[in-house]
Amino acid sequence: MRPGGRRQEPIRIMSQHPNPQQRPRVLSGMRPTGKLHLGNYMGALANWVKLQAQYDCYFFIADWHALTTDYADTTKVTDNIKEVLLDYLAAGLDAEKSVIFLQSRVPQHAELALLLGMSTPLGWLERVPSYKEMQENLTSRDLTTYGFLGYPVLMSADILLYQPDFVPVGQDQQAHVELTREIARRFNQFYSLDGREVLPEPKSLLTPSPKLPGTDGRKMSKSYGNTILISDPEPEVRKKLKTMVTDPARIRRTDKGDPDKCPVGDLHKVFSTPETLAKVYDGCRSAGIGCIECKGWAADSLVQVLAPIQERRAAITEPQALEIMNEGSRRAGMRAEQTMTEVREAMKMPLTTVKGA
Ligand code: TRP
Ligand code: SF4
């Protein structure tokens, strides 16, 4: 040490952030659609679980978003919230590492959505690809509503409220994050705080999602009724696999097939070990194995992946899960209020400019 010099600070290793708040922040959420399936897990949740190691994470349940399409019948929303919450925790979201919360328990989402709505041009919303698409697909409901058109504004508020660096989403949501950036940019053009941007533009973090077919061979999706749930017990997984469609060229046991043309083959590629996969390719192409045997192996692989998830789910009670969500919502609310204080001040809203109001 130099005479009279101060002791040098120990060198900090990047991975040992003294304050988790200094890590880059991520935020993401899902609509509460009920029990989650393997597609939800592989396309989002499994990735979120990994992100917890490196980021300051906020994960939420977007219950207000459910109303944009299900406003006429809200009876299932509460149950669906509980199921999604249990699935989040079962999959490995950890309240020690992440803030896990419910959108409607943080009313600042509504406040920011309202304020952002003031400056969002209608044309931007009408151009969102999912807008026309969903209206055409969900013909059983009247989606010519203000709430449905405004969905991306609410989503922008969900995101910008936490001033995150990244938003992990699948490809289907990328356009929404892009619009969020535009909405933020416009806000920042109108308002700032001492020359500083209040709503930084977040980047989307594209979640790589493997091709995951449902039991009928189409993309796994709740609306197709072809899902395997992450909470399905082993017998159910085996039963669903048995009904799964296979390579249409393999009609008889003696017909040769191709796992690359078979939905069961796709499941093997995602969930099976390289050894099992090699046996599948060999056996299928030589007609050395039957589809029933092959499906049994696929079920084995799935059951292995699901076992730790289901163990965790069995270990959590509903009151414990709700307590985690309540505490997470309280913490999210504090973080959200920090942003809203800046937003109100930047917008010179009476709350901050009329002293004592
Ligand atoms: N729109 C998303 C979906 O349908 C859910 C969502 C709402 C969301 N708000 C969000 C995702 C904010 C990421 C960030 O899946
Ligand atoms: Fe599909 Fe397996 Fe049958 Fe081949 S053996 S067609 S991969 S189920």
C-alpha cells in the first residue's frame, strides 16, 4: 500500500453483484389461460427459470389481458390465475430470485396504460398483426372493443413500468415489444425529466422455441385441444402419447418411416437423450421398432422432464403460492410506483406540481 494511500477496494467479480438491482432487468408475463402445457414450458417458462441466474427478474400473470378476449365470461379467471401461479412455481420460478406478481394487484399498470393511450396513434394499434388475425379467428366473440384494440398499450405499460432492459418473448410477441419501443420513444419525445428519458426502450430477448407438436400433429395449443400439460400425471402422459399421430407413411408395422416426418419424432428431438434418439432413427427407418414402442420411449422421456416439476408442485400448497404472489405484488408495486413518480413529474401532472395536493 502507498504510504497514506487508502486500501484498495477488493476487485468485484461480475457474477457476484453486491446488489441484484444492478443486474440487467427482465420482465415478462403470460395470460392466465389455465394449466400450462409443454409448449408454454419450452417456449417461455423454462427460459425464464434460466434467466433468474443472471438478471433482476419480474414475472407476472397478465389477468387484465385475459379480459380483452374473455370479458363476457370472467368466471374462470380466478382459477386460471391459481393454476398458472402453481405452474410458474412448479417450473422453478423462485421467489428468492424473482418478483412474481399479479398484474391487477398493481394498479399502476392501469394508470400508465391510460397515460400512454393518450399519445398512441390509432393507426399504430390497427396495424398490429394479431389485431385483425384474432378478430377473424375468434368469431364467436365481439372483439371490436376499445379494450381489445388497446391491448398493446396495456402491454407496453406492463413493460415500461419496470424500466427493464430486456423482455423475453416468443416470436409471436415480438411485434408487441417493437410497438412498446415506439410508444416509449413517442412518450420520451413529449416528456422528460431534467433532460433524461423516463421510459427507456427495452429490447426483446427472443426465446428460442423448438418445434413442439401437439397430439394431433399441429402446433401444441390450448385452442386446438392437443396439449400435454406440465401437470399431467404419468398415466395421462402415456395415454395422450398413444393417441398421437405418427408418420402417415407408416401404416403397417412393416412399413418404414421417418422420424423427421413424425410428430412423435419431434418430441424425441426435444426431450430424449442422443442414445434414445439414435435408436428411434434406426428403428423407425428400418421398421425394426413399432410406433407403440417408440411412443413408450417418448413418454419415458417426457415423464423424466416432468418429474421434478411435479415434485415441486406437490410440495407447494395453494395458500403458500398465494402468499408468494401477494408479497411479489407488493414489491412490484413499490418498483412501479418509483417509475410512476417520474412519469407524473415528467408529465407535470397536478399530483406533483400542485404542492400539498
Ligand atoms: N401478450 C402476452 C401473451 O399473450 C402476455 C403479456 C402481457 C406480456 N403483458 C406482457 C408478455 C408484457 C411480456 C411482457 O403471451
Ligand atoms: Fe414416429 Fe416413432 Fe412411429 Fe417412426 S416409429 S413413425 S418416429 S412413432
